[in-house]
Amino acid sequence: MPSCPECDTALNIEIDEVEEGDVIACEECGTEYEVVGVEPLELARIEEGLEEEEDLLTEDEEE
């Protein structure tokens, strides 16, 4: 069973029931991960605020 890189808590994931694009959240620290691969299981941390920063850069460039 994979563990959360942030807090080392075991992530409760049914490997045969997840699909690419699913979002998994750590029950202990709340960090969210997107499933980017299922065989083998690969998770990518979802960065909060990243979209807002990209929007701000786009708005600044337009001025």
C-alpha cells in the first residue's frame, strides 16, 4: 500500500478500483494526489493555487 510522501500515512487505495484521473486525498494531512498511472500505480501531487498563479501571469502579460 502506498504512503503519503508528506506525512508517511498509508493511503487507503484499492489499486484495482482506481483509474487515471482519479483524485486521492490523504486522510491524515489532506494532501491531494491525482492518479497518473495505474500499472504501476503513480500519483502526482495536486498543487493548490497553481491555476490562480497562471491566471495572474496571463492577466499581467495582457496589460
